[in-house]
Amino acid sequence: MGMPRPLLLAVALMAATAVVVVDGQLFPTFYDATCPVLPSVVRRGMAQAVQKEARMAASILRLFFHDCFVNGCDASILLDDTANFTGEKNAGPNANSLRGYEVIDAIKAQVEASCKATVSCADIVALAARDAVSLLGGPSWTVQLGRRDGQTANQNAANTNLPPPDATLSDLLTRFSAKGLDARDLTALSGAHTVGWARCTTFRAHIYNDTAVDGAFAAQVRGKSCPSAGGDGNLAPLELRAPAAFDNGYFKDLVARRVLLRSDQELYGSGAGDGTTDALVRAYAANATLFAADFAAAMVRLGRLALTGKSGEVRINCRRVNS
Ligand code: HEM
Ligand SMILES: *[C@@H]1O[C@H](CO)[C@@H](O)[C@H](O)[C@H]1NC(C)=O
Ligand SMILES: *[C@@H]1O[C@H](CO)[C@@H](O)[C@H](O)[C@H]1NC(C)=O
Ligand SMILES: *[C@@H]1O[C@H](CO)[C@@H](O)[C@H](O)[C@H]1NC(C)=O
């Protein structure tokens, strides 16, 4: 009754989006006077973490996405659950999956040592995500700064706003559109899956049951990393050739139908939509420079979902609100 389901979903997602785009109040030189060492401190912390474990770059990139899609890029994702407070870390898409919290803690401690109570956790995550991509050989960009940290988190919004791995193309477009991001942003940002790893439980249905998957590829992943039952936590690389190189290999894999996630394959060859994402996938597969430029621009747009000015606070410990 009432609204058709896609519209209902759109309305629900809009309602959950309390954050407005406030581009004018973010600017790259925000901490130039108050914390000039900030970029080098974050860069050093990320370089150390990635040297220890290359996957951490992918994990921090995903952390930024999962922060920004829920209440905006306000570091709400970093708040720990307490006896009185339920955060986002244990929401379905994050539990036993999202990682990198202790890397942000370590960088925040270094930043606090030089610039006490000055730099938001949200801005540290935004800078760390930029450094993560460039440390893996991907593009770099100028990070807009001046985000404030949220004083609450929203587990329910984390469960409803973050896209699941069985999302259809129209579902993905609706969720991104609710954040002011279009088909080009969706396609470029999905290129993040050129790095990092996924658990068997997130891609089992695709490699066992879908027809839009290369048979030899599916058989290989089934045998190596994902039994039909059990092994839910087994990991496979989201991009087979070079899971620790930020290149355009993911888009070549989409054209060849050699990707893990059903939601990813929806961007190419699904026959849904008007072909915009299909054309972009082909363009990015053919032109790594184009992908790098579009990815950087889309990351800046994603980062614009923010609290600014006097909203929120600058958290001292990223895991809890200031008391
Ligand atoms: C478009 C919809 C998206 C869906 C449905 C999706 C879904 C997923 C899933 C299911 C995983 C594996 C999680 C697990 O094993 O528990 C994953 C991993 C990952 N996602 Fe996405 N994702 C999407 C968009 C994005 C975006 C926009 C970014 C960043 C800009 C991103 C970055 C990553 C990264 C880097 C990993 C690997 C993380 C690691 O190895 O720790 N994803 N994603
Ligand atoms: C939970 O709330 C009670 C009552 O307001 C307070 O005394 C206690 O310190 C809170 N616990 C945590 C872990 O925040
Ligand atoms: C594949 O589809 C069948 C029939 O719908 C279902 O019973 C089964 O659980 C599915 N398997 C996976 C791995 O999703
Ligand atoms: C690739 O994309 C870049 C950036 O848009 C463009 O300048 C270049 O001409 C493209 N290269 C080819 C071979 O189309």
C-alpha cells in the first residue's frame, strides 16, 4: 500500500540522513595555523601501519566510507559501545569485519601530543584514507578539513544505510543518491574494491548460485577460499591479480565477470538501469588515469558529508565522547 518500495526506501534513507552538505565550511588549510604538523603525522602513522600489514590501507579506506555513510563523516564509527550506549561497530556490515580502529587511535595519540584538543577524529580518518590510497600506488587529492566529531552514533542507520553485498543496481543508486552521490560517484568509489579482502560469507551466494560470474573464476574461489558450508570467515582478495595495488584492475575484472560480490557485478552487465555504470566500467577498465581522477573527485564529494562549525566537538579520545 502507499508508496512503491524503491520510493519508500529512498524516503527512509533521506530521513536517516540528518547531515547536510556544508562544503563552504570545509577547507584544506583549516589546521595550517593550529596544527601544521598534522599531514605529516598522519602520513607517518599510515606508512608505519601499512608497512606492518598492507591490508590495513584497504581497511582504513573502508572505515572512511562506513563513517561517512552514517551520520556523515563525523567519526561516529569510532565510538565504542558502553553499558549505556550502542555504537556502530557491532552493526551488521561492521561486526567482525571493519578494522583499523587501533591505527586511528595511535595516530590520534600522536596528533594530540603535538596539537592538544585541536584536530577532530573525523579529519584524521579523512586524511588517513587519502594516505592509504596513495601508499598503495593510487591517486592523491587535497583533503577538505574542518569536520567536527559527532556526539552520538546510530547503529540502526549503519544497518540500513550501508549497502549489503546482494544489493541490486537500483538499490545501490538509491543509497548513493540519498547521500548526494550519483552513478559516476558510485562506480568510481566502488573501484576501492581493487584493494582489500572479503569474507566467504559475503560472496558465497554469488560464486555458487549466480549466472553472472565467470565459471572458472567461481570454481577457483569455491575450491580455494569458500566451501558451500562453513569457512564463513575465510578471506579472498576482492581483486585477484593485485589486492594490494590501487589500480584499475577491479574494472577489468568486472568486464570479465571475475569479482566476488554480487553488488559489484551489478555495475556491469546486469541489464538494469540505463547503461551509465556499464559505460563507466568500460571507460575505467580502459583508462587508469580516468579512474584515478574520478576516484579522487568522488572521495572529496564523499568527504563533504560533515558536521562543521560549532556542531559536535573535537573528541580527545576517538572511542568516546568528551565528558
Ligand atoms: C557500493 C556498495 C558497496 C558494497 C555493497 C560493499 C561491500 C563490501 C563487502 C561485503 C566487503 C567485504 C566485507 C567483509 O568481508 O566482511 C567490502 C570490503 C571492502 N570495501 Fe566495500 N562495499 C561498497 C562500497 C565501498 C566503497 C564506496 C568503499 C570505499 C571508498 C569500499 C571499500 C572497501 C574496501 C577497501 C574493502 C576491503 C577492506 C579490508 O580488506 O579490510 N567499499 N565491501
Ligand atoms: C552509564 O550511566 C550511568 C547513569 O547515568 C553512569 O553513572 C555511568 O557512568 C554510565 N556508564 C558508562 C560506561 O558510561
Ligand atoms: C542457492 O540457491 C538455492 C535455491 O534458491 C538455495 O537453497 C541455496 O541456499 C543457495 N546457496 C547459496 C550458497 O546461496
Ligand atoms: C584517459 O583519461 C584521461 C583523463 O580524463 C584523458 O586525459 C586521456 O586522454 C584518456 N586517455 C585515453 C587513451 O583515452
